[in-house]
Amino acid sequence: MSNHSQFKKIISHAKEYGYIFPSSEIYEGLSAVYDYGQQGVLLKNNIKEYWWKSMVQLNENIVGLDSAILMHPTTWKASGHVDAFNDPLIDNKDSNKRYRADVLVEDYVAKLEHKIEKELNKASKRFGESFDKKQFLSTSHRVIEYKKKSELIISRLSKSLENEDFDDVRKLIEELEIRCPISGTKNWSDVKQFNLMFGTKIGASAESTTELYLRPETAQGIFVNYLNVQKTSRMKIPFGIAQIGKAFRNEIIARQFIFRMREFEQMEMQFFIPPGTQKIWYKQWKEKRLNWHLSLGLGDDNYRFHDHEKLAHYADAACDIEFKFPFGFKELEGIHSRTDFDLSNHEKFSGKKLKYFDTEKNESYTPFVLETSIGLDRMFLAILSNSLKEETLNDGSQRTVLSIPAILAPIKVAVLPLVNKDGLPEIAINIFNKLKLDFNSSYDHKDAIGRRYRRQDALGTPFCITVDHQTLVDQTITVRYRDTMNQERISLKDVSKKIQSEVSFKNWIKKV
Ligand code: ATP
């Protein structure tokens, strides 16, 4: 299956099984806004819990916060968002479609990377077992040419964006002969800046209204509360504040499903550190965050770091953890060394001191900040896209399975009576009523057992408990495992313990 059709399959599966619906669908939907259905909300909550526990519960020097979406408008002047939270946009005059100029260029570079991958595949087929990937990458003329070209393009784009030289960005698009995917022409407008913040108003009468913004990131809620939290929690630096919440960005191009949304959720942690120690913490948090991702078992090769060449106005080092989505490697999480940019600016704009008195050093300073910021919806998409599989079984039949890591699966266990008679439903309901006290569970007695297994596979339920006639004799049931389809007969009294060990936070996080 091509990546494009795999992606379409993911979107339709997400809708069919109650994971994600387009927002206000009965009115034709709202572009780049989505609702999470009955399965989706459970998966989302489980991702949040996995993140929250590993940040707040496991680190005695990290505490939580839940700050408001609406903030004093000066916040966004201090943070630089009013002046600098812009994307460069360009219009195609024939299709009247609007694009992010930098994304057009990046997509061009992604095509070059794709060509390198193709060369690699071809060569590995040609040379078979004796293929030396490293040697090929450093000697193939074509690969070297593609690589050089990509690097030149990215470095020129970074420089032009940094210098706000938008004429050169346009020139670059023209030189690369990039065409509009809709009209197929190269008839481009000038490149202009576009601020991504959504404006709104607070107050009842025209005279008393104040212009506000819906927050474009959750981080600023942490910075303005930094001293409140530090004083009331009596935290000593280094310490962190974690927060999960909604953010809003009026993205120019909203596509790729929940990858780029206008209303989305972030899980951010700001770690406050002494000035000058940022390199050490940057390295540590990069490692910690990658390990957190790897603990979920979505495949080590699906992650890579991408170090930023063009740094945001607040950062002295930054990288992304990229994930291999069906449309290629893209940013899943950002790790940023934010210096003292935010706290210093809030001091300046508010006139309030946000300094920390370090009793060990006997001096006061504005702390530096190390940020880890992951998009909850992108994490959701990473899991969904990695989990959806079409399998051909030994008997030639097909099954659709959503192999979501058990710790995150929306419904952990389904209880199924083999037949809907002979006293089996009564026992099954009894088991279900016990299990639901500990786990999100479901009970299903409709259709033949095989069809019910398929339904639970497609929903992503990792375990099915089947009650059959033998249960009446010896108080045993079968546990069926979603991913292997293996079945195991165990005693009824061990069921809860069994599921618990498969979905316990302790067992998953110890892989970190
Ligand atoms: P991008 O370059 O893809 O626009 P970004 O670098 O602007 O992302 P950050 O400001 O670093 O993103 O935000 C942190 C995280 O928030 C990102 O790593 C991503 O997972 C998530 N995120 C950002 N914008 C969106 C969006 N429009 N929709 C969904 N998630 C988003």
C-alpha cells in the first residue's frame, strides 16, 4: 500500500471506530479542527496520563500547573509573539491557494531525500548481502549531489528567513521551479508575513472591551506563574513545571489531518536552571525524552533528532524529535534551550522581579529555561498511524488490527461469552463487572466469536477474555492476545492480575 493510501486508510479507520471526527461535521466541518470520539478520548487521556506520570509523579523536582487559555495581552508582547509569531505565506495566482513558503521549499528537499532513499533501496537490492550502506552513502555520486543540493537549499532558506529577506525566499522558490500542486503553475505572489495568533475580545460593552489572544502555546502560562509555583512549592533550582493544555494557531495551511491543527493540545515542561548550565540539561532532556518515546515500543528506527539551524528568537539551541509519519519524518516534539529570554522579558514588561535567590551560591539570578514541548495530537497520530495494520493470516483471510501499546489502549479488555446461552453470559457479565472496577472494559455477546475478535482487533483492544463451556467445569477462561492472536487458558481468579501486569505503568516505564 502506498503511503498516501495508508494515510487515507488511517483517517477513515479513525472515524469508523470512534477515534476522530471532523468538527461540526453536519455543517460540512471546520478546516483543521477535529473532535475526539468515544475511543479517541480514552486514548488521548491515556497518553496524557503516561506523560504526566513520567514527568510529575516520577520526578520529585517537577510539579504540575493548569493555567488559563486567556492571558493578559501584554504576555504576548513580552513573549515576542505579537512581533515574531509569523509564518511566511505565498499565494499561487492561478489557483488562489495559499502556502507556507518555507514548507514549499522543505517539501522540495523532502523529495530529494526520497530520491536518496530510492537510490539506497536500488543499490541494496543490487548488491544483496554484501551491501555496505555507509560506504554507498559516502561514494555514490548521485547521493552526494542530492545531499549537497539539500544542504545548500536549507541553509539559504534559513538565512533568508532569519534576515527576513522574503524576496530571496520567493527567488528560491522560482529557481527551484516549484509548482503549485493544484494549478501546476509557477505564477507566485510575493512572500508576506502572517501572524498566527487568534484574536478575541473580553468585556461586555464596546468601551470596556480588551483585545486578547487565544494562547498559541501553553509555555507562557508557566512562565508568568513561575514565582508563584516556586515560592508555594518551595522548589529549589533546578526544578520544572509541567502543563497539559489547549493551544490555538491560525495555521496558513492546515493539512495532514491532526498533524497540523488550528486548535490542538500541548504537553509542555519548562525546567528552570542556573545560567550557564543549559548545555548539560539540554543533552540530558534530549536523551530522557527520546527514551520516553522508545518505551512505547513503536520502533526505534521511527525516531530521529533534527537539530535546528535557524533558531527561534528565544533559543540558543533547539532540536526536534521527529517521527516517521506516513508522509515522512516530521516534528513530534521540540526540545529548546530558551535561555532567560522569557523570564527577563516578563520582568521587563511587568516591572515585577522574577529572580531566584540561590542560597548555595549566595546570589540572585534570572533562571534559564530548558523546554520540552510535545503535541498531544501529533503523539496520537504517531500511535494511530504506527498501529494500524492489514494482515494476511495463514488461512488467507485478512484482518485489520490496531496494535496500540497496551498501556495506552482505550479499552484494555473485552469479555466475551462463547455463546449467548448455557449460563455463559451470566458468568461473563460477572467477570466484566469485576474487571471494570480496575480497567476500561467492554462486554460483547453479539455475532460469532471470530467476528467479535476481529471487531476488538480493529478497535485496538489488547486482550479478550472468553468464557466457554469449560469455564463451567473448571473456572478457567481463555485470554486472547490481540497482536499474536495466541490464546492462553488461565484460572478465573488470575485474570485481573494478568491484565494488571500487562498494562501497569511500572512495567512499561521501567523500559526507560
Ligand atoms: P511546526 O514547525 O510543525 O509548525 P513548531 O515548531 O511551530 O511546529 P512548537 O511551537 O515547537 O512547534 O510546538 C511544540 C509542539 O506542538 C510541536 O512539536 C508539535 O508537536 C505541536 N504543534 C505545534 N503546532 C501544531 C499544530 N498546528 N497542530 C498540532 N500540533 C502542533
